[in-house]
Amino acid sequence: MRATTGRRSGAWADGVLIAALIGFAGVACGGAAGGGPPPEVAPSASGAPGAPGASASPGPGAPGSASASSQIGPAPIAVEMRAPMPSAMVDDLRALGLDANNLPPIEKLEPRTLRGVMKLIAKSLGVRCGDCHQEGDFAAPTRRKRIAAHMWDQFASKLSVADGQGQAGPLFCDSCHQGRTTLLDRRDKKALSKWMDNNFVATLSRKDGKSEECESCHVDMEMHFLTQWGQQ
């Protein structure tokens, strides 16, 4: 990451992105206590494309290495990390009366609009309603709903992604998740840090005109913001 990559490389791998992203009914890239990845969600009965685990592939830093053995919580898993892309759901959001380039705070959405948004989120992440909502009481607060609301407000509504021609494109849940809940291969921290520099810092841009940096997401550089969001 520009001139500061060296001092931040170790910190990057303790939390996510941006990855990342988004959605009131969504689920974060990380999840276990301490910022680790959540358990994989089984493919839905409909066989949603890109369901978690479907595209995992070996990566650097195989389990059992020094970086893996020092991991607190669930052991990191092999994940095919994919660069963020402009959302493919612009028309779907427009049909709900939403501008993908200017999303309002999630708490401002009308109930009918919110229900439509949740369907897009579920499709983006390859999950079902019960993966985020409490069965029998969908209005009840849950950890994943809290994290997803923060992702909407902090990422989807405030960031854009390069479209490949140097132009900013709309960022939504599918931009980073691409049909999966787990986005990052955490087995090799140095490789992950470099990947995040290249794909999050260099590719994403802030709508407020300020420079996109590590701190845009990882405010305290301890990388455990998902744990905090899940409790708020």
C-alpha cells in the first residue's frame, strides 16, 4: 500500500475488507471472535451459483505453516480471492427505486424496498433468509444483520469500484462477495496484505473525494471492526 505497506502488512490480515461488503440481510467476510472468517454456508436448495465452498482453491501459506499455526480461532481456509467488480445489480436496484451510485442509509429504506433489497443481498452472497435472520422472528436483531447494516452504510453507500477503464462503477454486495460469504484467504498474511493493497486500496475509491487507505475501513488498524459491528 503505497509508502505505508510495510508497517501495515501484518495488521491487514486480521480483518476484512471491503470486502467487501454489505446488506441488511448479508453476512460479513469475517465472523469468528477476533475477526476470523465465519463458517461456510451450505448451498441453498436452489443451487445458487457461486455458493460458498464451490470455488475454493489452494493458495499460498498452506495450513500448518507458521502463519496458520499461530491463528486464533478456526483455521484459515483456502479461498479463491476475486477482485471487486462493478455491481451487476444496477437494474435490479433501479427497479426498487434505488440509484446504485447513490444509495441512502439502510435505515431510510421503506419496508417494501428493504424486502426487495434483501433478496438481492441473499443472491449476492449465496445465502438464505435463515442464515442471517432468527427463525420464527425475522425482526429480531442478530449479529449478521448488525454487521450487514454497517457494511451497507460504510461500504456500499460510500465507496465505488474501478470499472476496468479507470472509471468509477457502482459498488454493491455482489461486487465483492460474488455469490460467496467468505472472501479472503488468510493463510499467508503477507500475500493477503499485498492482495488487499492491489484490490481494495488501489481499486476502490471514496465518494467523499478523500484518499482510499487502510484506515478507510480498518479505523484502529487492529482489524477487528467486524467483531465490534456485530455487538453494536
